[in-house]
Amino acid sequence: MDGFLNLFKPAGFTSHDCIAKLRRSLHMKRIGHAGTLDPAATGVLPIAIGRATRLLQFLPGEKSYRAVIRLGITTTTDDLEGEILSQTPASSLTLPTVTAALQQFQGQIAQLPPSYSAVQVAGKRLYDLARTGQAITVEPRQVEVYRLTVADWRPGDYPELEVDIDCGAGTYIRAIARDLGQALQVGGTLASLVRTRSSGLPLDESLTLEAVDTAAQQGTLPLIPPERVLHHLESMVLSEAIARRWCLGQRIAWADLETTQAPTTAIRMHDVAGQFLGIGQRQFRQDGFVLAPEVVYAPVAPS
């Protein structure tokens, strides 16, 4: 059993909890995930099964979210799971004011990760350091927000702003909620979060843990082939003879490929029949460029 799964992560589960449950349902140990979700968050969690776990590093990093930001409140974790640090009624806020402040969080921005996060400092997770009460110095990180639009505005003493966000890997939506509150001088925290797309997998096609368990028992689990989630990579087709050599781990001289391609990133490899072979890299050697196997996915057919 090899391929990808579009899992709906429920609230109250860690990403690790989901993996543990899938291992029991599928009776497999070789299962991994891309893009950790906080326990309170829900939505798309890309899952790799079997040989596909070796391909997780090549998945696209772009993600989409539907988030609700509550203004007038700050917490220790920058979401409602943490202890409240301050409460400042913000009923005077208007949507135009909030929308104007929101503009500074689009594009490439410097973002300070939340104190309670999986970011590592000196080999330790920030959430572990935060629980010990240690003073932590973390450098801001460059992240990119491609789109940030308002979906709803609910005024009140602690108004809520609902937004849709498209962003790159490493972006913390909790940090956007916190920083928006700071920009408005009232404080802010994340009230709820749904990941609507990750690695190209949409929310409306995601499966619950219960649905996966049922499908596994019936032998009808709909695994997604690697080429679908790796469609963002440039592809290359190898002849039968060269494909066999490549799958055996051999480097192929670029001159033998009869191609004008000069890709600088990972390459999605296929044979003439369309079978996905794995991931290749164009590398330079003393005698010229070669096509090197990075991940060989397809088994070698007997000669």
C-alpha cells in the first residue's frame, strides 16, 4: 500500500495522534504527514503511506486557511487554548480600520513564531522551553502571505474577523492574529482555524478518520498517486533502457538524454508508459551534467 491520503484532522487531535490512529487502522508503520496542524485546528492533513513517505520533502509548501481572529484578547499561546493575558473591549473598532491594518501582513513579512510552537531553539521545541518558564530569544522568520481577504466581520466588545489566507510554508496564522491585535493596539488571538488546502489537496475531498477506517476494512481506500501531488515539479520521460539504469541507482550523462531541459529543482521522472519512477536531480560532475536518482520509487522490473 503506497500513496497519499487527504485526511481531515479533527479538533482535539494532534497530527501525531492521527498518524497513530492510521497505523492501527491500516496495520502499517510506514506512515507520515506534511504540515503539522495545532490540536485545536481542523482541516487538511496530507498523509503519505508506504514508499510515498520518501516523497514528503518534495510536496508543495503552499497552504490555505479560513481563520477567525478575536480582537481585544491576548493569550499565552496566541490562540484560545492558552491562558488569557489581557482583555480590552474593542467595540470601537470598525471594519475599514481593521482591513487597513490587515494590509501589512500580505507579501513577504518578518514573523516571530509563537512562544508555544514546534520551532526549535538550541535543539529544543519552543513549547517545551515555554512550559519551563525560560526566557526565550527567537529571531523573526521570513514568510510569505500570498492572499489575505476578509470573509466576515462580527462587531462587539470582542469583535471577530474571519479571513481567508493563502500562504507559504512556515507561516503561523496564530502570529498573524497576535500581530494584527498589536497593530490595532487592542490585542488579538486566534479563535478558530481550518486548513482548506495543503499540498494541493482540497478540504472538500478530505476523508475523516472514521471514513478511512471503514474504507480500509472494505479494501477501498482511495490513495492518491504521487504524480498528482507532485504536479508542481517539472517532469521528464526516460526511454526504457535509460529508465532501467536510473532505477538501479545509476547516474545518467545528460548528453545521453537527448533533451534541452535544464531544470534547477527536483524532477518528476516517468517512463514511456507514464509510470512514475521517482525524483531525479540534475547535478554537475567534473565530466559534465548528469541525471542523478534522488528517490527511486518504482521497483525495477526483472530483465
